[in-house]
Amino acid sequence: MPTAEQYLQPEVLARVSRFDLKAKFLIEGFFSGLHRSPFKGFSSEFSDHRKYVAGDDTKDLDWKVYARTNKFYIKRFQAETNMECHLVIDASASMGYGTLGLTKLEYATYVAAALAFLVVSQQDTVGLITFDDAIRAVLRPKSKRKHVIRILKVLNDTKPGKQAHVSELLHKVAGMIDKRGLIVVMSDLLDEPQDVLDAFAHLRYGGHEIIAFHILDQAEAQFPFSSARKFQDVESGQTVIADAGSIRAEYLRALEDFVGTYRSELYKQHIDFFSIDTSTSFDKALMAYLLKRSGR
Amino acid sequence: MPAFANFLNPALVWLAVGALAPIIIHLAARSRPKLTPFPAVRFIMISHRRTATKFRLKQLLLLLLRIAALGLFAFVVARPWVEGTPGDVRHAQATVTAVMVLDTSYSMGYRQDKSSSFEKAKEMALAAIGAFTVGESRACLVLAGDTPQPVLKDFDHAFDLAGLKSRIEETPLTWRGSDCTAAVKEAVRMLDGVSGAGKSVFLFTDLTACSWPGPVPAGGEDADEDVTIYVADAGPEEPLNPAVLAVESPDNALSGAPFEVRPRVDAVGSPGRQVELVIDGTVRDRKVVGSQRVEAVQLKASVTGRSPEHWGRVSLTGEDALPADNDRFFTFRSAAPVRAILVNGAPSAVRRRDELLYLRTALAPKGMAAGRLAEVAELGPADIESFEPRDADVLVLCNVGAISSAAWTRIRHFVSTGHGLMIFGGDGVRPEAYQMVSSGDTPLLPYAIGPARTPAEPTHLEPGLLKHPVLAKFRGGRNGDLAGARFTTYNRLEPGDEGAEIVLAYKNGDPALVAGRYGTGRVLVFASSCDADWNTLPREIPYGILIHESLRFLAASGKETRDVLVGSAPDVRITSAESAQSVTVARLPNGVPLDAAAWLDRRTGRLNLPAVDEPGAYRVEVGRGADKGAEEMFFAVNVDTAESDMERLPGGDEAVRSLLPGRTVKIARSPAELLDQVSRSRSVSEVTSHLAGIVLAILLAEMYLSNRLRTRAVGAEQAE
């Protein structure tokens, strides 16, 4: 039986059949890993003091109190509870592509489920929006654990839909979210980059913090094909015959340009951009959220 | 032109069709690309646009490399050779299957710059052989005489190049002519059916026009056309070859009487040289010749003594580049006066009316002792049946009307045994009496004697070209004009025997004097009378000469010339064959006698000598015992003066190529040039190796390009 940390690997997690268990194992694995990480006292604000006992970390000593009282007190933190987190999942047809026994959409839903658990455990509210060619599911942010169950159920039921224009849907999402919060977008972003960037700017205009997960399948990221093939676009049905071996270098270069454009332009908009593929360990995605959350 | 002019294995060129294999494989193995659903097609399209042209070019280059490799491979195995740039010929080595053809005709003895054409030809032949690869090349040898003579003809044992060199070095020059057409044809025939690299014929000759009677046929469908012919020209560029071309000598000289020998001399470029006449080893006459191309010379001599057999030689004296044709030998006989029996068909007591009046006068002219020219006896027609053939050389029938069958039988026997018969027409001649001997399978008379004809106007003789020996003394306008006599009447002569010839004719075309042969004897028929009844000839100067020459011509019947050309066997008949005790043959003047008794056929008297290869006068001596003495006779052997004509093939190299149609012909005029030509055939291996190198380079390029494409694909597959 895999250890908790091994569930962070997509191929291991894929063996788990129940979706709720997938999310649970993922979170357990994630937190198990955190014991050896420097992340402590994250996402919390000062609450009160208690007396120092042996074994406490001296860095949490409140030196001002010590100056006044000449006694050692440890600072205690209180979690922030007023952050809304919106998980925006691209469920278009292209997200249904996967070559490792795991589609991009499945990868996104696993990350989203784990994030939902994580957010609620931080006493924040978490909501969910899925879309393909239109908005398919909307769950308003709440902090109840039952709400997480609902989110998991929706995610579990989410299947790849039709061809999506990510930019258009992001514009719609921007119009749906009033309160400032954290928006986590999970998509392959296979649209015109400038349109998508405009949509992100629209989101950013609302004052939201944004994390963009650019999810690619490993085959998309590495293009491991050879010989002549007839490639068919999974959304538009458009085909092209090409010798995969001979175009691989150019493909990777074009992909790099594509990703680079997002990375540089979104950075300018203070949007965190993470390009990952389906072979990437889940903790990297979750860590990205925590890094963002800790910076608030 | 560095083109693939020839292949050692031309049949394998068809393998070049294999160059189409990559195209066929490409078309046949072209499969429908696998359908692959993919989300990021937008990047593929971008990449495809950027790489499609480059990729197609690489694929095309790969295809071309494969086609080139396969195509050139076919050329490699077909072993092409090209005419490359002459290189260091000292080390040139060529693998050949060759026939060396060496012209051994006597014209090759022409000396220029201290060496003869034959020596130069040998030098070139040895140089060419030196360029052949030892152990791989094979070469046979054909000597190009008047007939081709293969001396080394087994290709299975033709690897001994050293032996071939020795054989060529030892080959002597001959006195014969040459037929290069036949020799090359024979050489090509020898190469037919022989498998081997570099099939070649090497001809070493002087390129005289007379050696090429015609072109060498290109060969039939099965003939091997892949034969390169190297023509090594060893002859002088501008030869001058004075020579004695021919000699007209008498068959039968009258003992004690002067006779003429008329050589024709090619005296070009040698003014002031002398022509001398030697009879029986003694110089009898000399003449200085000019510098004409063909000059007729008159030399005079006479013979006396008891021996009837004589030999002579006409020589062009002085230094000569080709002395082989400066001597011309001949034989002749001297005889006692002709013994003629005149049969008078119209005798008359009145002398001036006698039929034989003018004939007797002609045979015994005033001022000449009786019997000097001819010993004449006269008979009546009735006495013919009883005349003794041994007592006469010639029988002359003068206006004889009727002759009995027995008489004809005797006459037939007389003529067939080598005697002569002359018939004159006249008013007493009855054509029917001659009918029996002018018809049948073997007519005695060459023409049938017809009835008398009297033209409306008297006619004259048409001497024409005076070709016949009987008319020899009238040539050049000498001894009177035969055309001066008028002929009022003559017997018509109707064509009979196919072998007959008209010696003289009338201006109206009717035959006047005809000649024929019967057995070993000769027959002359004069259509008009021997007296002045029907013509005025007996009163003209030419009459006596014509009678004398006719009788001498007839008296020489049965004594055929024994003069032959080099390479032929003389026809020597020995009259005392049955009593011969020894027969020897010796070349004059100092040849060692050769015992020839074994060649004597005692039944026929024929001496079956083999072909004689050395010119000269030869003496045949037949020993008949101490009491009977020895019989002596001569025969002469001469070179064929056709070979004396050193005129080179007009038109140069093109003329040579036109004589060898449909073949690759290379012409060289020096050992170095021939070596250069041969060295180009060295390219047989060099071109092959170079081509193989190119194929290897192409394969390496193909492997690199293919591997580069494959590496990219394999890398991608591993990632997949």
C-alpha cells in the first residue's frame, strides 16, 4: 500500500477509484510532506499568548512582552476566515485529453478537490465554477465541510464538454464574482493568448488574487511522437498530416513561445502562473496555493 | 569526353533499373498516417509550416541518394571505363583479352630513320604487352600475311605474356603481301565467344592502302561488338618506294636472236638509278631511269648455247628503303627455229599464184639464212593423216578445203599434246569441212569458220590495245601499222568455244584473228587468206612480224610459265620423270640444293613443290644417270608488287575507322602513344574503384541523413 506522500504522484493517485478518497489521500500526502517543510504558521494571524514551555520554537517568542514582563510568552495565531477562494475549472473537450491514464481535467479536479479541502481547513470559503463552451456549474463559496462534499461531487461528475473559448468564459467568470478573493484558474489555456490575457486582466481588474494553473498533458509538453501522423484537433476536428519526428523541435519551440508569453504577460499583471503537466506531482500545485495564501 | 563509353560487363548495366527500387518501395510502402487525436494541433500546424519544406527536401535528398547509390552500384558491377586523362603511363596496367595482329608483309621492311616499320611494330607490340597485367591478361597472336595465320590461338593458354613477347621477337618478316581486313576479321572471330575483360585487337601495321581490300564487317547480331581495336601505325608518313613492278619477257626466245625484256619500273623519287637485266647470272643490259611513277623500260639481250632453259632478273640498282621489290625474276626458253609444217590447200605451178608464196617469204626473208627463223616443211592436205607430230611444232593449214576425219583426229592429238595449229581462210575453205572440229563439247577451233564474206567496201584491221602476245611487237607503233592493210574478203568466224579470244578484229567488228586452247596446245584462226587474194596484208611490213610471232606463240604451246608469286607452288613438269634418278631444287645463285625427289609424281611428271616463301630464280635439276646427263629447268618466284604500293590509306584516321565500322578504334603512332591508349583502358579498374568510392560516399551520406532523421524519431519514440 502506498504511503501518504506517494499519493501526491498522479499515477499512484489514479489507482484510487473513489473521488473523495482521492482528495483525502492527496491532502494527507500533502500535509505529511509539509512536516519536513519550512511552512509553519502559514495563513494565520496573531490571536493571543501562552506561556513558553520547553520545546517551543524560540522564534515565536514575543520579545516585546518579555521586555515588559521579563517572562517568556509564545505568540499564538488565528486563522483568517474572510477569504473567498474560487476554483475555476476548464472542462472543455481539450481538457479531456490524457495519455498517462489521467486526463488534464481529472488532474485539475484532483487538485481542485485537494485545494477545496485545504481552503476549508484554513476556515476560508471555497467555491467552484466549471465551464466548457459555457458556464456549466457554479457553487458559491462556503466554508462548511458539507460544502466541500458538494464540490467534490460536482468535480467528480464533471466530464469534458465542448470546444471552449477560454477567454470568453473567463470574462463571464469575472462578471460573476463580486467580492474580492482568490481565483484559481485551471485550464490548458488553448485559446488566443492575447484574448486570454485580456480576460485575466478583466479578472484582475476586479481586485482578485489570481493563480493560473496551465495544465498540459505530458504528451503535449514533450511531444513524444514519431513517424508521419494525422493529427486531429480534439475540439475543432481539424486535421494535419505531419512527420512528428521532424517537427518535434519546432513544436516544442512553439509551445515554449506560447507558455512564455503567458508567463511573462501574467507576471506583469501580478498573476501567479504555473505551467504543469499531468506527470507533475500534485504538491507543487498545492504549494503554489499556500505560497499565495501565505503572502496575503 | 569522360563518358561511360564502354562497360566490361555491359549486360549488368540493366541492374541500373534497380535504381527505381527506392521509388517503388516508397510508393508501395506508403501507408496512411495514423490518426492521432491531439489538443495542441495549433502548435503542430505552426511547426509543420516551418519544417515542411525543409523536411521534404531532406526526404527528396534521401531518395535521390538511394537512387544514386543503387544506380551507380549497377555501373560499378558493369565495370565501366572511360577515357581518362593520360597519366603516368609507365606504370599503366590494363587487363585485356587480346589478339595481337602483326603485319609481316614485306612492305613492313621499309626502313626509315635506321629502323624498319617491322622493328617499330614489334617495339610497339612489346610495349603494349608490357602494359598488360600479368596473370590476368590473355593474348593470342595472328600474323597478317596475304592470309591470316594464327600462331597462338588458344586463349586457355594465353596467359604467358613472356612467351608471347618471345614469339613476337622471333617472328620474321615475310616476302608476302598482307590482308589486314582478313586478319582483323580473324582476330575478332577468335575473340567471339571468349569471355574476359578488355577484349581488344592490337593491329601493328604500316597502314598501306593495299593491305585493306575492304572494311571489316561489323558482324551479325551474335557478333561480339565489344571489341576495341588498337591500330598501331608503324609505317612511314611519306614513303617513296622505287620498285620493279612487272617484267614482260618472252616465253620463247629464239636462240641467237635478240629479244626484248620490258620491265615497268616505279622510279619515283630516284632519278638516275639504273635498271639492269641479268640473264643466266650475267648482266646483259642497263638503262638509267627517270623519276616517273611508272616507267616502261626496254632492255635487250640474246641467248645462245645448247641449254633451252634460262632465267633472268631485272633489278633496280642502288640504295632503297625497301629493297625487297627491287628484283624481278623470270624464266624463259630459247628454242631452235620453229618447225612449221605448211599445208597448202591451193598449190599452183605458177609461183605468184601459189597460196604459200607470201608465207614462205615471210618465214625465210631475203638476207637471212634459211631456217634461221623457222624450219619449214610443206604437205598436201592428203598427207595430214601421215605427218609425224614429233617433226613439227606448228601445223599451218592454208586455204585447205577438205580434211578427213582421220586427219582431224591426228590434228587433235597433235594440238592436245602441246603443239600449235594455225588456220588461214581462203576461197578453197569449205566451212562444213571444219564443222566437226568447231562444235561439240571440246571443239578444236575456238571459232567456227563460216562462209566467205565480201563487204561492200574493203575493211581494215582494228589493232586496238594490242594486248595479245602475238601483237606485242606492234605496240608503240613499232614494226608497221596493222591497220594499213585492206581486206576485201574473209571467212566469217562464228563464236564457239568459251575460252576463245579475239586477237584482232576488223573495223566492222568481225573477228579477224582468234585464239583458243585445246589440251595443252594453242590454235589461231586467221579469217582471211595467207596470200594476197583477199587482202593486202601479205604485201605489208607487219605481215612477216605477225607470222613470226604467231608461230612462236603457237610453238610455245605446252610450255606454261613457271613463274609464280611468293606463297604459291610453281607448276613444274619434268619430261623425263620416268627416268629421273634424282631431283634437286636450289635457289640461285648459290642456294643449297634441296632433295625434291619425294615430291616428284613419276606418272604425271609433275613436281609437287610446296609453296615457296622466298623470291628468286630456282633451278630444278633432274639427274637421269651418267649416260643421259641431267635435265635442267628454272622457275621464278616474285613478290606481289601490289604490296610495293606504299601509298597510305587516304583520309587518315577517319579512313581507318571507316574500315572498322561499329567498333571502338584507337590509333597510335608511337609506343608512347599506344601505351597511353592502353593506359586509358587501365581505367577499367580505376573507374570502377572510383565509382565504388562514390557509391560508398553516397551510402555514408544516406546513412548519416537517414540516421539523423531516425535518431530524432527514435528519441521521440523513447519519450513516447
